[in-house]
Amino acid sequence: MDPRHLIQLATILEKGSITQASQHLHLTQPTLTHNMQTLEMQAGGRLFERSRLGVRSTALGDMLAREGRAIARRLKDAAEVSARHRGGLSRTLRIGVGPLIGAAFLPGVVEELLRQQPAIHVTVQSDRPHLLVEQLIDGRHEIVIAPSWLDRPPPGIERFLLVEDDLGVFCGASHPLAAGGVLSPGSSEGLGWISLGTASPFEQHVREMLEEAGVVTPRSEITVLGEAMLLLRLLAQGRHLSVLPRFPTRLLQQHFPIVELALRARPQARNIHLWCRATLLEDSAFVAIKDSILAQAAAVSQALAGEAAQPAGQAASQKAPRRRKPPARG
């Protein structure tokens, strides 16, 4: 098969018609139609169905279009790599990350990677965890940092435990429940919730945790997908509750007036992993990057554990500078 034909197929299905695809690709319609007939003959089946509303893909067409999109991305990546190499950057690291862990943990990771390897170029994409893993399989990332919902990683993918984490219930400091610091049975009745993608209160295991805490029917008024800052700013306004992973949220509490509520329920685990393609582990430079990220996560986790173990007064005294008495006059 001609790789260009696969890219053209992906464009036809994306645009919804051969006419629009031919304009986008700067090809004549007869040429594009001939190329698709050739591709159908090679593939052994129909790639799409024509109608007055445009084209509709077949199952075979979907599979081949996915390969076409992958080829187009690779060509674009090759052009970008060439441009960065001319600018003195010898290696590119593409990281996919969940929204909260990205906002909380990744700035320090990127800073340390650039310090260790000045010639590296880092790209970061935030998205929902299941989409990130699909993108990793498609070759769009070298590393994904996200929770795991699978018993085992997909074939060809390795994962490493980054942080042992679980879920908690959070609200803004001005929320009606913040002063008491407890989510007791019935206390959240009639109050609104914000859900963040896969950390939604409507997931089964999260629902079980909330029901055990006495929250039977959480009323989710807002759902935010793939965007951490918006959720945190809404939560800080003090009118909603949210179920969030504790590790990244605790890191972000220094930037947002958010508090965690105690609840009478067993916490639900939501461990965060580093995912990568298995073939990359044969590259010693990549292994060094992976080990550096894992080491940084361990250091941050240890620091958070140390803060949690300190008495409240001692922790506050360490954070706030001690005021000096003004010198006596006279």
C-alpha cells in the first residue's frame, strides 16, 4: 500500500467528503477517487460508503484511516525533530499526563529534566487517562503519567508505580462544610459536586466510598474533562464538593484555598503510574529519564508524608517565619 493513500483516506473520513478532502490535499477529485479504488483493491474491501450527506466509514476504513493518521503524525514529528535539531536540541521527550498530576507534579519534573539534559526538548499533553494510554499505544507519547484502571498494561506497554495514592473529598475553604472539616452522613444533602473525568463521584467504586460515608445521591452540577485549573478555581469558590486524588491535590493546596474533608469510609486506591512502550526500555538514555522521574516522585511523596506526620502547630511554625521584636527605643 502507498502510505500517501492511507493519509488521503484519513483525510476523506475526517472531512466527510471527497470534494472537501481533494481541496485540502490539493488533488483533483478523479485522482483521489482512483487512489481510493486502488487502496480498496489492495485492502480487499470497501473503505467507505457514499451518500448525499457525504461518506460514511466502514470498519475496514476505520482501521486503515487510523494507520493513515499515524503516518501523518510521524511525518509531522519528523519535520519537527529536524527543525529542533537545527536549533541544537538533540532529543524530544513527549509526555502525556492526567490533568491534576500534570499541574501538581510535572513542572518540577520538566525543570529537573532540562537541568540534567540541556539538549532535550519536552512536549506535554494533558488528557484523560484512558485516552492517554491509547495515544501511547499509537506512538504519540514516550511517557504517560496517569492512574491505572487495568489489572495489567496492554501488550507492548510497561508501567511503573509512581505514587501510591487514594481518593479524598475536597471543598473550598469557604464551603459550609469546611469549618467542621468532616463529611458526615447527610451533611452534603442538597449540595453540588464537581467531577473531574475519571475521578467522578459516579464511578462505581467512588459511589461505594461515598455511600459508605453517608452520601447516597451526590448531585454533580459540573463535569470538567482534562482541565485541572478550571476545576480547582471553581472548587475554591466554596460552593461545591469534589472527589479528587489526594497526592496531586495536596500539592496544589499551596496555590488554592482547598481543604480535605474527613469521612467515615475506607479510601479508594487510585495509584498513579508511569507508562511507556516496552521497546524504549532498551534505550539507556530513556531509562535514565524514567528513573529520574520515579526518584522525583518518591522524594515528593516522602516530603508530603513528613508534613502529614508533623503536629499542626509545628508544621505551621515551620512554614511561617517568626517575627522579630522591634528594637527598644531610647
